[in-house]
Amino acid sequence: MKKILSFTLVFTLNMVTFSTFATAPSTATSVISEIENDRVIISVKGIKCKNGVAKIIKALTESEGVTEATIEGKMGAKTKFLVVFSAEKTSKETIKKTVEAIPSCESGEDFPYKVKY
């Protein structure tokens, strides 16, 4: 019984080592991409129509340094967006100012969008 338990323990430890080794390259790749690009989830209040979501995504993706902007979940009282950007070219504060400078869908004269990180 002692030999079987010993074999099982060694086999299990080897499998853990192998699985850790096998996943190391993908982990390293994701760390590199996180270094190259920062990510922030912003919460935007004041969106009343789907056009507002589209306007925000368009304005963000056209901003220098932003490589991706997508809605997270559904539109609601506080709509969340994932923004991927280069910290060398832009900042969270610039992203916030970009969104808050977008006029509303309804009148085009007021600026209803408020951003929180």
C-alpha cells in the first residue's frame, strides 16, 4: 500500500509540474501584452440610446493611443466599456475627457455623459 501511495504522489507532482510548464508560454505572452497595452473599465452614466454607445465607441477608437473600445454587458443606467490603450500615447484622464466631450444623441447641445473608473 505504501508503494502505491508513493507512486501516486510522485505521478501527481510530475503532472502538476508538467501542466505548469506547459502553460508558462501563454502566461508570458499575456504578461507581455499587458505591459504593452493598459486596460481600463470605465462606467458611463447618461447614455439614453444605442446611438450613444456607438458614438462613445467611435470617439474612443478614433482617439490616439486607444486600440480597442467595447461595451461590457448591456446598456443601462451605468454602461461599462473596456478600453485598451497605450499609456505612452494617452491616459485614463484623456479617455474620460474624450467621452465627456461627446454631445448627446437627442439635442447635440448638452454633454450628459459622466465617466468613472
